[in-house]
Amino acid sequence: MLQSTAHYGIHFGLPLLVALVFYKKYWLKAYGIMILGMLIDLDHLMANPIFDPNRCSINFHPLHTYYAMVIYLLLLIPKKTRLLGLGLVIHIIADMADCGLM
């Protein structure tokens, strides 16, 4: 229960906090773009079973690999892709915390 609360709190709460603090004028748009980072969970559809609460997503699913994480970090550099990059990096942080990697 606590693990799920922390996991989804990071997934949804941290982007909201970042949007409210750093993107005040257009926080809702910023929050929406960062939430799009959740789409990388579509790679779970390729796993069998699709959902396993005991499985660590990091380096198991294709969009959760260390190679993909490098791309997500690079997305933080250009201003045009920064919000999407933030959403993806926050997503990975949530998954790493879930796996006990943080």
C-alpha cells in the first residue's frame, strides 16, 4: 500500500509540483505534457503477464532501459523538449523508487 502510494505520488504529484513551482503561468499545460511521460508504460503490453506487481520495470521493458534513459536525459537540454523530458525522467524516478533502486 505504502509502495503504491509513493509510486503514484511521484508519478502524478512530482510533475504537478514541478509545474506549479517552475511553470506558474501555464502550469496546467506543463503538467499535461509531463503526464504524457506515462505513455512509456505502453511497453508493458509486450510483457507476459502485462502487470506483475513484483517485477521491476527498469531494464526489463524496452522503454525503461538505461539506453532509453539516456535519451530522456538528453530531452532535458533543448527547451522545446524539456517538459516531455521532465515527465519521462520523473516516470523513471518513480519506477526506480518502486524497484528499490533509489
